[in-house]
Amino acid sequence: METYTTTVGGQDVLVHVGPDFGPMPAPGVLGLDVESTYLTDRAQFDPAFKVRTVQFATEQEAWVLDVTDPAQRATAAGILTDTAFSFCSHTNMDVLSVLAEFGIDIADRNIDTRALAIMADPDKDNDRDLKTLGTLYGMDELRQDDESLYAWMQARWVDAGGRKNAAKAHIEQVGWDALASLPVDELPDRFFIYAGKDAIVCRRLLPLLIPATQAPAELLRIEQWLAATCNRIQARGLRVDENELNSLLAYARAETGDAERVAKEITGGITLRSPKLQGWFGEHGVEWDDWTGALTPKGTPSLAKENVKLIGDFPLDEQGRAVFDALIKFRRSLDLLNKCEGISARIVDGRIHPLLNPVGATTTARMSSSGPNLQNMSKTDRRMRGMFLPDPGHELWTIDFDQVELRVVAGLAREEKMIETILAGGDLHQLTVDELAAMGVTISRQVGKMANFLIVYGGGPKALAEQAGIPLDIAAEVVYGIRERYPAINALTIYMSGMKDEVRTISGRRLPVTVNRKTGDVRSYANVNYLVQSSARELLVDAWHRFAVDFGHDGVVWWPVHDELVLQVPTGEQAAQIIADAERAMTLDFMGVPITASAVRLVDEQGVSRWMPGDVAEKIAKGKS
DNA sequence: TGCCCTTGCGCG
DNA sequence: AAAGCGCGCAAGGGCA
């Protein structure tokens, strides 16, 4: 064993490297970090993935164990298995790595310091890697060591013939990959020292970050539960109908490829995604000034969803018509293509394992998903969600809150008209229509719905005019009318916009106010949205926790989508009870406002359970009966 | 050529 | 005075 003496936060620490582990650390919380083979798209789920070293640390001492050595591996496994130890690590990567390498699930015994760092400082613009946090909390050595390691990697990479002017991030990536493929016994000392210090810094951050969150203990407790639960969902993965995936992939490649070829030929090289295409259409019959569809934030015509078809309503010339047809064909399959490629690149044993980040939305702590993002699968193209199947012997159900954000804002503001309507089982969008009618402003229910979203999102006349395709003066009447007819919400908006420092959710979570980058102004109009969006997220997580823990249905949630839980329920008699419990868990009183939810069984026309939007499943069920 | 920033669009 | 919020991903376009 080699022991290095170095410093963290100006204090001497020891980093033990090697086979003779030395005295065991006392039971308690250890900083944990692993180094692995380089990460492919499939990351820890790649069959070739291997952990190379495991680092444990107290605040003063780190042990770096070479997992390729059987004795050290056994020592590491012993500590990881021993429930007298719990761990803290940065991100959930180490938890997944330990599971992949050792088959040991430490999710319940691990605290994610990165998640704590977000709670401590939810400003989206700030970095939260260990070395940045280390510097922030008086442990700058990690940054220094990182630079030393970087210099080593740069020399190695440039010597190996890399581009001399490559960006630092690029060299770092290549450097880490190079390190990851070196045999462990050829790694430089500074690598092990860095690795050990990583774990020490992580361990030292824990007691610093917890008070920095200023979060109530109950909130921290539920976040801990959620993090472990999200980890297990990722590890379990989602089953993919691979035949369907492959046929969709072939179809989407052919469709988009054909369309792209045709369009390029006619336009002389303009792709079907290029902003230049709109100018081209302008020369082939489209009067953009007469565009009646929605606009993008930039004010150019939006071609999202069905909008793109509006181009066909203009008197196009022959070339314009041909490119339009190609564009329609392209747009119909582009999203499908991208999603299928993403899924295909990550499939392992018929499953994908997207990250489910419990606090992915830094500003509001909503959950996010990536690799691939499973929270933005198309609802209009059923084939995308339809690729995902429950495990054998199970079926999928979906249960979602009804208009949860509007109800939350109604409750927080105590907007009596809204609350009465909710209690009476009425329609909040129609209420807005009726309230405006009382002021002599006539709008459709569709615009009433958009107007209600403005309340939640903090929008103004311009946004409504653009999205609804109505004149600015009418939109202004709607917006100002709403402020008058919903005085309590208006008061809440004014009250919240007075908060220039932070916003607190119903659970006491601190949220940041945000700043307009160009003007430097505080975007205080967004505060109501942050409060509402984040509080609604907490209501969902609380309901999920009740369902999993209080009702004893741990592991039943298949995938969450903000205000919705998709459930994977064993087929059979107990299914009805599980669904009933889910409905009970998601039915609650929020400040006198009932929050309700209803479950839908997801079964296609052939009687096969697969993922799909709830309203689609309801239509299928109706068609059958 | 590769990197970085912006834009658009899917979901909520 | 006015201000649509939060994500992840792919691709375009400017730049070196």
C-alpha cells in the first residue's frame, strides 16, 4: 500500500492506495466515488462497463481500491454490503456503478451531494461539479489537482497526435477516456490522489450542504426517498418492443431521407430544417405576412404540429408544392426518427435505462429525464409511447392529477370563484370565458384555456396574441380582464413579484428568482409560476410517497411525468386494489381545494398493454364496449 | 473541421 | 411598463 499525505481545505489528509487496506474506517457515513471504464451511450448498463477503482473517504482519510485486484475488490464489496455504512456521492452515477459492478443496491444508503447542492443553491447558471463546490466551500485543492491532472492528460493527448488547438473540454474528454482505458497499475499517482480527494471533498461537503439547503427535515427525508426510488426506476429500466422499434426506425429513416433528398434537389441544398426554408417558400407562393398560425418566440411562423399544413393553403407554384409535400412527409417522421435513434443507441437486453433526475429542473425541482428523455414522447404519434411495454405479467395504468397547477394557484391565492367552480365540479376554462363575457369580452373556450395558462405562466398580452392568433388589443383586454375578475390571483401575483431574493414552496423549499440575461432585470413575474410549478411537483411526490410507503406499493410506479404516474401493475385480482390505492393517494385537499385524479388502463385495440396517453386509452376502451 | 451558441419543438 | 414557466435534444449557423 502506498499512502500519500496531501491537503484538503488546508488540512493534512491521507490517501491510501493499494492492496493493504489498513485499518477499516469506523462505521458511519463514507464519501464514495468510483472510477470506471469510459462511459458509452449505455453507461453503467453497457455489458462492457467496468468499475476500476472504488474510493471511500472520511473527512480526513481516503482509501482507493483497485477493483481489478480480487482482494481489494472483496474489501470494497464488504464495505458496500455492510449496512453499518452509509454513503454520500456526487450524482447517482456511483450508485448505478456499484449496482452494475457488485450487484449491491446502496440507493437507500446513499445521499446525493449534488442534489443537496441544488437545494442549497438552485440558481441554474451555477456549476455544481465537485471541484467548483470544493472551491466554494474552502477546498480549492481539488481544482489545483484537476489542473495538474489536466496538464498530464494534455501532454499525453497532444503527444499522441491530437489536435493542438482543441478546446479544453475536448482534451479533457479525450484525456479521461485515455485514463479510463489505461491498466490501473499504469495510472499516475496524481490520478489516485485526485480520486481519493474527490471522495474526501464529497464527504466534507455533506455536513456543509445540509444546513445550506435551509430545508425542513421532512423535505430532506422525502427527497432522500425520491432519489433512491428514481435510482431504482433507472436501474430497472423500461421494456421496449424491439421489433416495433426496428420497423419504426427503418420507416422513419426512409421517409425523412426521401423527403430530404427531394427538397435539397429542388431548393438547391436547403435542408428541411433550415430557417432559410421560410425565405425560399416566400419566393414560391407563401405570403408570410398573411400567416394565421402560431409564431415562435422569435416572431417567425411556427411550423410545430399541425401548423406546417397551413403552408399548403397558399397558392404555391409547382416547386413550392413539391417541397411542401416533402416537408410534410419529413415533419411527420423526424421526431419519430430522432426518438427511435436515441432509444436504439441505448437499448440493453430489450430495455432502456433513462436517467430520472429527481431535481432535474434546477429552478423548480421538477423531475427531468434524459438518455433518452422519456418525458417528451409524442402524444399525437401513438407509435412512440407504444414502443414501451410493461414487464411480462403486468399491465400499465396511468393516473394523473386534474388541472393541478390551476388548482394549486386557486388554493394559494384563495380565489373563491375558482374554488367554488372546482368544488361544484365545473370547468375552469369555461369559468374564465364566462368571467370575461361579463366584462363584454367574448372569447372561445380554447382562448379561455390559453388565458388560464397565462395565469400560471405569468404571460402577458403579447404571448396570448401570438399563441392564440388574436389581435394584440383583444389579448390585452383578456389579460387585464382576468386580473380584474380574479382579484385574489392578481394579489398573489403582486405579492410574489415583490420577492426579489427567493421563493418558498409549500414544503419550504427555496427557489431562486431569475434574472433576464440581457436586461439584468429580475423576472419577478415568473415567481408565481415557480411557486405553483414546484409546489405541484411536491404534491405529486408526496402522493407517490403515500402510495409507495403508506399503501405499501413500492416499485409499482413505472414512470412519472410531472403531474402523472404511470403504474405497472401485476395482472390479476390485486390490480383493482392497487389502482384504488393510487387514486386515494393522489386525491387530497390542498388548502380547501380538492385535488383529484383518475386512473386509466392502457390497453390497445389488440388487448395488448402498452404505453399511450390516457385519453387515447379511454377512446379505445369506449370503442370496444 | 470542430466548438459554441441559438433556435425550434416534443412534453408537462 | 411589460414580461409565458420548466426541461432535453437535434440541428443550423457563426466563428476560429
